[in-house]
Amino acid sequence: MRKEYDFSQGRRGAVIAAAKGKSRITIRLDDDILEWFRQQVDDAGGGSYQTMINGALRAYMESRPEPLEAIVRRVVMEQLQKTSPRQRKARKAA
């Protein structure tokens, strides 16, 4: 290292802070997945493959079917409606 560099006032970490609402993580992805995203960005003429991965995860998250709790409630209600009033009364008494 050259002697004219003075790091005595230097601080560790990123020079530019990450946007609010973003977190830095370490994640392991399969090589072919990562290469596919990088190729998509390259074919589009540039950009950030990380932003593209974030967008793909967000699209999946937002298109997800109803939550598990809602599915369970719906199935239970459907099953209760299939039973006769007499069976429901007998179950309550038990």
C-alpha cells in the first residue's frame, strides 16, 4: 500500500447507505438461477439482477393463494355445512 494514503479518519462499511426498507443478507442461489437472472438483465440492456430477483420474489409473494389459516377455516366450514343439524348437535354434546 502506498504511504500517501491516510485511512486514520476512515470508517468501515458502505460508502452509500442502503435505501430505507432494504436489508443486506447473504443468500445462496443455484448457479443456473443466478446466471438466468444475470442473462435477463444483460438481454434487457443493463440494470440490476438483484432488483430483478427482488421483483420476482415480490410478484410471487403478491400472487400467492390465500393464507393457510383461511384455507383451513374454509374447509372446516364446508365440512360443517355437509353435516346434518342432528350430527352437529351430537358433536356439541360430546
